[in-house]
Amino acid sequence: MVRGVGACLPERAVTNVELASRVDTSDDWIVQRTGIKQRYIAGDGETTVSLGTRAAARALASAGIAAADIDLIIVATSTPDHTFPSSASEIQAALGITQGVAFDLQAVCSGFVFAVTTADKFLTSGSHKRALVIGAETFSRLLDWEDRTTCVLFGDGAGAMVLEAVEGGEAGVIASKLRSDGRHRDKLYVDGGPSTTGTVGHLRMEGREVFKHAVGMVTDVIKACFAEAGITAEDIDWFVPHQANRRIIDASADKLGIAREKVVITVDVHGNTSAASIPLALDAAVADGRIKPGDLVMIEAMGGGFTWGAALIRW
């Protein structure tokens, strides 16, 4: 079951107007194509680990659980502080946790869905009791700030969720579906890495190709979750999609028959924070009272690779 959520954003918010003073773009151009109005950019001293640690601490406080009670930490990230050790182990140490296991999971924007599904497998197997699942990113460090088609899309941040194994009941992950297809590598990738260029590299994306595939791919895994759970779109209380592009979100909801008022939107204020986008949106919807205990929540995402997935959660 979900015990608590938490989030952390960098201090600095960057508006479209500020970006337009640096690259050839405009507020109207960005909003019309993406729905994004601002994003948060990590400053000096703000890293994936520092943001993830603060989000995790807030999730633990929300859950009323001590850090020492966590025996599994999974961090979904494509922007770790170091090639190794894992950001998860660094967050584990920062929280003062000395038991259990901590590791990173890399599925780009789908990372949080993959991480929640992975944690659920550990918990339902009986091998672990309480999991801290974190999505944390500093994508601003991967961006080519002269490429107006990508630098306007992404932001930084972190979100976390505490999951606990409980006997009986219907709370927790009810159904999940994960997919990957490496043939789409060139549509969304980073052009660097330790084994190739020895550099971090920059994010590259064929935006139209990603958009073309996104709606069909995510709706397929969502329908598969519906089928497994024996429900329909009308039965869910909240749809919390990856916050990449408002047009993709709207098209996906419409195709699935999910009412617009059930869709949680934060892309306008956060931009695309990759693996952090879903837990940031979950935290916002819990904080303002929309998501409540007993609600049926669908999360979904698609990321580079391609990877994509969905998970149905009883809150």
C-alpha cells in the first residue's frame, strides 16, 4: 500500500519569457506546442541526490515511517550524481539507512513506473517490507541550451513514494504493464556516455516521431491494465500521466475515454522532469486533497529507448 509521498523542486523557476531572452523562442510558441509555462532548474549544490534525499525525507514524514524502517530503495534516474556509486546508495547513506538494498533503475521518463512495479514485486514476494521509490532528475545538465526544440521542454526535480507490504486488502499496485523496444533508440537519446565518448553528452530528440508513437503506446498498456483489473476508464478516480506535453496528455485521455477533470496536470509549472514527473504530480494531487485513500489511480509514462508502462494503484 501507499503510505506517503513527498517532493522537492530546485529553488529557481525559469519562465518561458526568461528562456526567450536566451534562445530563439517565445512564450506563445512553447505554450501552444507543449503547455509548459515554466520549469525549475537546479543551481549550484542542487543535484539529483540532494533533491532525491529531500523528497524522500518528506515522503517518510508523510508516511509516518522512520528511515530505519525502510529496507528497499529504488531510484529511477537518467542523471545520477556519479557513474557509480548509485544515487540510491548515496540517498540511503544521506538518510542514515544502514540495512536493506538500494539501487538505481534507468528507463528514462518511464523510470518511476518501472520502479514502482519493481518495488511491488519485491514487496509481494515477501523478501522486503517497506520500499522508498524515488524519481529524481537534473535533466538541465543534459540539455543543449542552443537547441530551442529541446531546452524549453525539460526541468529538474524529485518525487518519492513509500510503499509497504500489507496482508490482505486491495490497497497498492493492482496491475502493471511494462514495455520496451530498442529499435526506436535514435528518436530520443543522449549522444554521449562513459563507454562511447567519455562525456555526458546532450539530449537529442525527434519530437514529431516521439509524439507519433506516444499516444498509441501508452494507451495500449493502460488498456492492458484495465483488462487485467477488470475495470474500465470510468472506474478510475485519477489519471496521473508522465508530464511531457499537454497535447499528448489530452490526446491519451480522450482516446481512453478518461474525463479531462480526472487528469492531474503539472507540466505547465514543472515542464518534463523525466522520471520525477509522476511522483511530483502525485505529491501535488495528494497535497491539495484530490487523491485520497481508497482512490483508484492510473499512472503511465513513455521514455527514450523506447520504454513505456502503466500501473494501476489503489491508494
